[in-house]
Amino acid sequence: MIKRTTLILGMVSVLNACSWFGWGDKDTTEPPAELTSFDETLSVDRLWSAGIGGTDEFYLKLRPVVDGNHVFAANYKGDVYAFDAVSGDRIWDVDLDKRISGGVGAAEDIVLVGTTDAEVIALEQQTGAVRWLAQVSSEVLSAPAVENGVVVVRSGDGKLTGLNAETGKRLWIYDLSIPVLSLRGTSSPVISRGVVLAGFANGKLVALNLKDGKQIWETTVAAPRGRSELERMVDIDSEPVVMGNIIYVVTYQGYMSVIDMLNGQILWTRKMSSSAGMTTDRSNMYVADSDGHVWAFTNDSGRGLWKQEKLHARALSAPAVQGDYVVVGDLEGYVHWMSRETGAFAAREHLDSSPIIASPVVANNILYVISQDGDLAAYALKQ
């Protein structure tokens, strides 16, 4: 039996530095760019912050999620929290006494987390009480998704499992073979209008029927190339972004592509490497690449608009859009706001001294950011 290996990449940009993985004698890690001063054109207000406990030394993207008036967050040790989204008041917290490695998902009155022991746990949104616990095939490393009474979970072995949202009973399972070597982490499934979209470590994007898990189409976004397993890594490690009938997706050491949701046809593609991910607005798409550069492209053709290189090798989070600004976090706990039009820096805040690897979340014009040390903060733009 072939043993599968995952690489724990706290900083994807150091893949070329073999010493980071214990290979070779000389440390060739590229140092992160020094932050430079700029004229701040934006005022940012920290509405509230809370310490929820970190993810220790583990590379886990336990980002918060907003549903209704609540923000839900979790830590590796098994604590799950619910906060008022505006005031930050704690609504409830519960200790599951489990090692949480995937999450958080929330919709349809439940909160979902996954564990290192291949479990999915559903909690009641109002109280934090456990509704059900279900077993899946392996460790859960991404956020479960739920829509129309079906929970979809991605496990570390590449399997997708559909569960009944009321009972946790298994409805279906989808299995796609994955490479021996891949990045630590998996792309969270995305559900849109009864279709499940999921990216895999072999560079493929699949669309499944939500009700029965049957495949609708499969598209190769990036094909493995190179002589070594390391060179052939083309993981889709970030979740696809859906707007209307269009899907936006990016791979590590591969491509950024725009795909027709109806048939899986690639409309256009561009060379790109990112494990952090991307986001879009109505006109443009924004990507944080593996070198720590932030790019803006037009949605319709992929024409480049700007590139911000002053965060080189700072191991950025996926970007988010807040108002007229693109926002990323970095390896030293800084949050950066850039103009959507030009990429110029507009504001910077320091959350804490630990990395921000989970993508910021925007809801109702409020930005929510969490660090690896478990500091959760909410930011609003001052008018």
C-alpha cells in the first residue's frame, strides 16, 4: 500500500528552501520583506477582540464564520465559541474535549467542526448543545459546508461525504484518488444551488449533485509536471469562489482559472501559484500568490490590473474585500488594507505577533480576522 505524505506548510513561499523541511544543510529560506511606511488614507476601527485559544504549532486554517448575528470560532483543543457579531459579547462556549482540525461551518441553525479523529460534530447555533456526531473516513482539515439539509465534509484522504443535517446519517460518499505527496490542508467544499464544488490535490475540480453525490463533471485545472513529487504538486488547497454561473479557482504551482459552472469548461486560464487562495468582487479577482504578492485581474478576461510586491515572502492569507479595499493577513500578525483600484496600501493594523493564515471574513461590512494564537478581532472602516 502506498503511504501518502502531507507537507505542513506554515509558509508556502519557503517550499524552495529545503532546509525548512530538514532537507539539506544550509538555510536558504527567503526572509520576509520589511514593512515600509506609507501615508494612511483609511481609518480602521477595532470594534472588539477576544482570545479563544490558538492552534498550537499546527498549520490549521480554523477561520471564523458568520451566520446571522453570530460569529462562530473554534480552537484546536476543542473549544467552540459564539459571539455577537457587532458587540463581541460571548453568547456561549462549549468544550468538546476533541482535537478540532477542520472548521468552522455554520448554516441552517447548526455549527459544524471536524476533528483529528475523523469525526464531524454538529452543534445547535442557539445553545452550543451537540446535535450529533458522525464518523468519516479520516481527519477533517477543512470547513464542512451545509445547504438544503445536507452537510458536505472533505476528509484528509480526499473523500467527500454527504451527511443528513438533522441526524448526521451518511447519505453518500465520493472518492477521488490523490497524489502521494500534497500540501497539509484541503480545499473546503462549496455548495451552490444544489451543486457541490471541490478542488483536489491532483489539480482537479469536480462538481457533484448535492442530493446523491453523483459526479456532474470533472475538470483538470492544472496537470502535474516535473520529475520529482515536489515539482508535481498542483494542489487546489483553497476553496473555489462562485459568482453566478462562474467559478474562480487557483492551484499551487499551476494556474488560476475561470470555469463555467454548468459544464466545467475552462473559459480562460493564467499561470499562477497559490495555496492561500483568492476572492472576487463584481468586476475583479484578487489573488495572494506563493511569493507573498497580491494581484488584481479583471473577471472577464484575466487582464492584469495591478500587483503589490511589498509583502514578498510574508506568507499571506487569502484576500478578502471590505468596501473599496482588499485585505490580507501575514506571518507576523499584521492586517493590510490595499486600494482595490491601485493596490496601494491604505491602512495597517497589528493583531498580534502570530501568523494569520486563515482568510479574513467579511459580513455586513465588518472584517473578522483570527490569528494562530487565537486572537479574534472585528474591524470596521471609519466613515
